[in-house]
Amino acid sequence: PAPLSSAAMSSRTFGPKTHLVIFTSMQILTYFDRGALAQTLNNIAHAYDLNESQKGALGSSFTAGFAVASPILAYLGQRSPHAPLYCIGGGLLFWVTANCLTGILLGPDGPGWYVPLLLLRVLGGVGEAGFCSLGPPIIDDSAPPESRGTYLGIYFMAIFCGQALGFVVGGAVVGHFGEWYQVKWLYFAEGVAMAPLALLCVLQPHRFKVKQAPNLESSLTRSSFPDIAAMALDRVSSEAAEETPPPAPPAGMCAQLGTLLRNPRFSCAGFAYACYMFTLGGVSFWGPVYVQDVLSMSEASSGLVIGGVTVV
């Protein structure tokens, strides 16, 4: 057969495994960031002279930005076939910028700049929101029907693998260099690694397989509800669609959210997922601090312990 031209090669859609590798790599990097911050929190707090509330705000601010931006970016992701990739890539470029600026603030002259550091964590949460809201449906659409469970399992496993890597590497960096501000290189490294993946989504969205939701139930469950619960709700809504004809999609985001909140299955699943993340988020953020303060472990040793527990 005749060789494909460069234009034809650039227009080809990525295969299922390529989708999995790209989005799993993004997942690992985003959760690596969370683990690295939690592991080095004591060092940052000591340098910035932070109390316990201020330490906790560094984690809560990220979550606040994430929670506010998720439904907005998920709604915008419904606007066109390429909109999900623009939201994912654009948001992650925002995340890259916030992390690189965080690395600059965590230099030797960083203490005293707590409020800007807090704002950058908010912006990091905003940037990650589009990926976490819109990524799982793309994995589900691109995977072979008989392997969807396996693909999604690998993708979601990256949450814990990425966070565990953040614990281990963050502790190792501080333990090896001895200076707290050396953690800045972790934020620069995250940004450098994420930037090509984000640019790929922005510059070549046509190479990704994105199935537009044909009705309200499919659109909302596959785009507006993040991570694991989105996949569970997809099955629930599919069963419901077989029983009743799908309603016409409302025009605006508020109308869509209102429809979701009136759905008891969605409300129960959302509440359960919030409880799950409340517990998981608290343990993953404060776990390294507890091990270092109460069990008197070094940064490197605590990173290995918490990272190992997270993976298991």
C-alpha cells in the first residue's frame, strides 16, 4: 500500500491504547501534584510560619477552585465535538502555568507570599477541573466494548499511583537536598511533563474520539459528573433511558443542574461520592503530616510508608 502523507497521518484518530496512555499520564501527573504538596506540607508551613488552619487552606483552596469550575467546564464541553478537548487542554495549560508560578514562589525568597500561593492553588484546581470532568467519558468512548472495564480500571488506578509517587518523590527530594525550597523543582517538572499532553489536546483535538451526547441524560451523566461516579451514573441513566423517552435538553447549565438535582439516583450517588472524597481527601492530605509529627518519621521514610499504603 502507498505510504500515508503527513497530512493524512496527522488526521488519523488515536487508537484506544493511545487514548489510555495519554489520559492515564495526565491522571498520574495531576495526582502526583496533590501527593507532593501533602508530603512537603510541614516543610512549607515551617518556612512560611503557617498555623494549622493556613496549612489546611492550601488543600481546601485547590478543592474550591476545582468544585466551582467542574460544572462550568463540563457544560462548555458540550458545545461542539472538539469542545471537550479544548476544555481539557486549555485547563491543563492553566494548571501548568499555576504550577510553574508555584515553583517560583517556593524559592528561598518565597516566605511571606502565602496569599499568592493560596491563589495559585485555587487556579490549579480550576485548571484540573476540565480534565477530571471530561476525561473519563473519552476513555469510555475510545475503549473496545469488551475492554471498557479494564481501561477504566487502569485509568482510575492512576489516581492512587500518582498520589503515591508524589508522597515518595516529595519526601525523597526534601530528604536528599535537605532544603525545603528544593520542592520547587517538583512543580517545574510537573509542568514540563504536562505541557506537551495539554498542547496535543488543544492543537489536534480531531485525533481524539469524542462522542457527542444525543440527549440530556447522556450529556449530563457523561460530562457533568466527575471521575468514578460518572461511570456509575452512565449505567443508571442508560437503564432509565430504556424505560422512558429522553427529554429535550434544556438550554442552559442551570436548567441542566436543576434536572440532575431532581433525579434521586443522581442526588444519592453524588452525596455518597462527596462522603467518599471527604474521607479520602482528609486522609491523603493530612496523613503525611500525622506520620511525620506523631510517629516522628523523616520526610523520606514517611513518604515511603504513606506511598506504600496508598498503592496497596
